[in-house]
Amino acid sequence: MKFRSHIPENCPPEDADVSSGSVYRMVKDDPSPEDFLSFRELKPDKAYPSECIASGLSVYTDAEGIRRLRSRVPRFRKMNVAIGELDENHGKMKNTPSNMHESHHTWWLAEDIEPWTFFAVVNIEDET
């Protein structure tokens, strides 16, 4: 599988799994290409502790994780939550628990994947 060009060599790590299942991501409005840029793409000159992690996208595999993110980080309160259904063609992902929630994953997108085309805004307060 080929990954996006900004993803470094030897990344995703060998212990990453193929993408699968429903994942949540914060988006500004309706999902757009700008909502699916990695930290590395957003800040190309910044130094990160892990280039591999910085080249992936943060997603959560359950609604509670994204709820907690919104409650703890003020800038996310004005954003929307989008959900997408991933499969093995979308790349690889690895559980990278954060201080926000254990359902945090890093997702490394396969080349030519356009996630804004299959993510949709969802009201997480309505989910159980």
C-alpha cells in the first residue's frame, strides 16, 4: 500500500493495523480537504517528538473520546464532529491513547484517499 507523500519512511509502524470501523474527527464545518491535514502538513517547519505520529491524523473510535476532547479543548467546542467508516483501502491506524481518551488512534492515509468524501457531520449528543 502506498501512503501520502509526506509520511516518512518506516511509517506507519509495523504494528499498525489496517484501517477499519467507524472513526470520529473534528471538522470546521462540513468535511473538507483542510480538515484532513496532518500536523506535519499544517506546520512543515515545526519539530515534533515523533515524525511518524505527526504525519498521521487523530481520530477516535468511540463517541466518548471525541466528547471528552470537545469538553477539554475550548477551540473544538465550536467545531463539528464527523464520522467516517474506514476499511483496509483507507490506510493503517494504530491505537495511540492520549490524555483525552484511550480510544484515540493515529490514522495514516493511503495515497489518493479523499476522506472528506465519506465523512459526514454527526450530532454526538444523540448517540448512545
